Amino acid sequence: MKRRVLIVDDDAAILEVLEMRLTAMGFEVTATSQPQQAVDVMTAGRFDLAVLDLRMEPLDGIQLMERLHARQPRLPVLIMTAHGTIETAVEAVQRGAFDYLTKPFVRDELRAKIRRALSARRWARDRERLLAVGETFASSGVMERILDAVVQAAVETTEAERAVVFQLTSGRLVPMASAGSPPPSWSALETAAARAIEKGAPMTVPGAESRVIVAAPLVVQRGPVGALVIETPARVEPTEDDLELLALFSSQAAIAIRNTHELERLRSGALAALGRMATQVAHELKNPLAGLRLYARHLEQRLEKGRDVESADLARKVTSTVDHLTAVVSEITAFGRPPELHRAPTSLAALLDECMALARARCPSEGIEIVRSYDPACPEAQVDARELRKAFLNLILNGLEALNDRGRLTVGVLYTAEAQTITVAIDDTGPGMGDETLARVFDLFFTTKPDGTGLGMAIARSVIDLHGGELTIQSSPGHGTRVRIRIPVGGPAARPEAEEAR
Ligand SMILES: Nc1ncnc2c1ncn2[C@@H]1O[C@H](COP(=O)(O)OP(=O)(O)OP(=O)(O)O)[C@@H](O)[C@H]1O
Ligand SMILES: [Mg+2]
């Protein structure tokens, strides 16, 4: 793709010479002697460089440059000037021109300054954006943040209308981050992403209303994990630079996704090992705890008989503490040995109501507004109600505990017929979580609560995983927490592709 240069000079002879020289240097040249016409030309398309005469009517070179910059802020501009107007040329540079050229031209000066302007422009904008993405990488391990920075950078450097990162999840393309204006057609972007992934290389396809869509696959060692897609404004062809930049940003997005996958793998490996250890320890504790409970009960009864009320009360406390320990131990045992699922048709709305009642009995919730929004079209799901109850109960309890008897808890069920999935949403207006908590929320025994065991989320995720579903959390300090659970209506067998993306 040739780079586009705009030349504006009211001197026809100079205009002709410049047009010839720049065309010979391999540029696609648009030349005009009318400054106003130059502004119109800019509106229709983007340029890589503008060479403007300083002395022109009715707009001089500096005024014209400012109008052009209003449309394309980073356009490098070279101002041409005759000797004697050097000071104004210096002023032009101060007001945003890249450099100036003195007339009559010295051949090598023209060539050198144009080359410098083009490479400096690239360098400046690439460096700035790469730095921004790099800083996000360094300061945040959270994939969503990095992908946000990547799409933002892609839009700014390529001057595209929009950029979207799609991630390949369970055989589907899921938009993970987007920047710029909302697309006129998501499916066109998604199709381009799918084709780029299939081809394994960047590709260009026509978009709506003479826009151009460019998609670059995100490739890691194991294969494609998604695609970065940009859509240019109408009638703007992406340049070689744009394609190179897109490849660069797509590799950053790919690394962010790969890191997250690796981390998840490491975590689940470590979790499995920890789970086995915890199960063994729990097993060892079970019998002594049962003995302890028996002795404490004996003691309690004896003291009651002897009417030693105070000591009997102490014994009761021992019993109830032992009961609590026994409950924790049996939860750990259950966690370490995932159960066989006993699936039966179940109404998730009814199950949620049941959990809500249970959770409210356990946690003060007088001051909490509860909002239910259940999709009446939602069919029953093939799930293990007993297991799923554990997951829902833990998530609702977390929501109520986060609210601290103040705020709103929203529980929703939504059916998606095309995907044959049910989405359960549990949102609270509590304090939310910082990156640190969010990164560790599924870790076994991770808790920030004085009386927490840190098992709730780990249990919830393992139950949802067993059902072939997906549990995601969105949370940030001060903005509450959104938990989403996607469950296949007919169990994982209905969606065989769910396995392969893991
Ligand atoms: N809705 C939420 N809002 C804010 N923080 C939350 C929320 N859900 C979970 N967390 C954070 O995640 C941590 C882990 O949650 P998890 O349910 O695994 O354990 P826990 O609630 O601390 O203890 P328990 O085992 O009793 O559930 C919590 O301590 C809390 O810091
Ligand atoms: Mg909890």
C-alpha cells in the first residue's frame, strides 16, 4: 500500500515539480493549489504527510495546518518557505509543523526531511502507545485491563473507528474489550476475526459503507486464542504501518491471554495438590473430632445434672465449636473428592429462592433491598440441585456479607435459547474487590473475613465447573460485585465443544 502525501501550493510550477518528485519517490500524491480544497480532501481520507506552502490565500500554511490537524491530529506537516520568511517557518514548527523546507529545494534535503517526518511520526506514536500498554502490563496482571489498553492503543495509533479483542472461549468468539465507537455490525467483526483465526494471519475484509475491517489472530504456542479487529473510517485504506502495528498489539494481547491461561493452569494444579493434602488432613481429624464431641456432650450432661450452670455453659461452647470444626472438615473432604453429579430437571429460580431464604436466616439482612429478576421463559436445567445449592448459597452469602446490612442484592436468571444456556446473575452494591483480592478470590482458604474459611468461592467454582458451566466475577473497589454463572441447560453433553477450548 502506497503512502499518501498531500501537497498544497498556490504556485502551479512548484506544485507540478513537487508532484513529479514525490510520485517518483513512490508516494501516492494529491496536489492542489487551493487550501480550501485540501481541507475537503482530508475529510474524505487520511494522509501520511502534508507538504504546505507558507504564503497562500485565503488560508496561509499555518492556518491550513491547524485545520488539517483538527481532522487528523498526528499528521506530520512540512511547511515550505522562501528565504526571508524563516522566522515564520520557525513559528510554524512551534505551532505543530514537523519541519520546514526552504525554496528553492535542495534535492537531498527534500528527500531526507520527508523520510524523517514519516519515520518520526511512526516512532512517536508507536512509542507512546507501546509504553502505555507496557505500563499496564507491568502494573496490572489483570487480563481485562491489558486488553483494554491494547484496543485503546490500536484505535489511537491506526486512527481506526473502533477496535475489538475477541477471545476464543469454548469454541465461541467472545468480545473481551473494545474501544472507539460502537460497531454498526458486531457479526461483521466477528466473521473477520473467525477468518483471521482460520487463516492464521492478518487479513482485510470490506466492512459496511465502504469501511475496511482488518483482523489479526492472537496466536500463542498452543494455537490461536482470539483475534484483534479494527474497522477504519469510511474510505480509509489501512496502511502497511497500520498492519504492522496491529500485529504488534495482537501479540501483546495474545501474551496477556496466555499468561492468564498459564496462571489458571498453575493454580488449578496447585489447588488439586492442596485439595489432596487438605482431604488427608481432614480425614485424620474426623475421628478425633467425633471423640471430642462425645466427651464434651458427656461433660455437658454431667454438669447439667450437678446444676453447675456456668461450667455446663462452657461445655456447650466446646460442643458447638467442635460442631463448627466438623462442618469445616466435611466441607474440605467434599471439596477434595468431587462428587458424582446426580442430575435432575431443576428450576434454578426456585433453587435461588431457597438459597436466598437460607442465606437471609444466616446473615443479617434487614437493611438490604433484594431485587429478583427471573426470566419466565427459563426452562428447567439438568443439574445436581444439592451441589448447585452449595454454590448459590456461598455466592449469595458473600453478597449479603459484603453489603453489611446496607445496599442492594440483585438476583437474576436469564435464558439464552440459541446457546441453550441459563445465566444466573448475583450482583451486590457492596464495597467491591481490589485487584489483589480479585486475583485470589478462588484460592482455597483465601479470606479477608475474621470468621471466614475462604472455601466459599472455591466450592462455588468447582461445582459450576463440574456442571460444564462458567463462573466469572467483575468487581472493582467502590463499584460492587457482579457474579455471572453460565450453565448449559442440558448438561455438558449438550455442548460437546465446551471441552476442547480448555
Ligand atoms: N460479593 C463480594 N464482595 C466483596 N468481596 C467478596 C465478595 N465475594 C467474595 N469476596 C472476597 O473473596 C474472599 C473469599 O470468598 P470466599 O467465599 O471464598 O470466602 P469467605 O467468604 O471469606 O469465607 P467462607 O468460606 O465463609 O465463604 C472473601 O473473604 C472476600 O474478601
Ligand atoms: Mg464466602
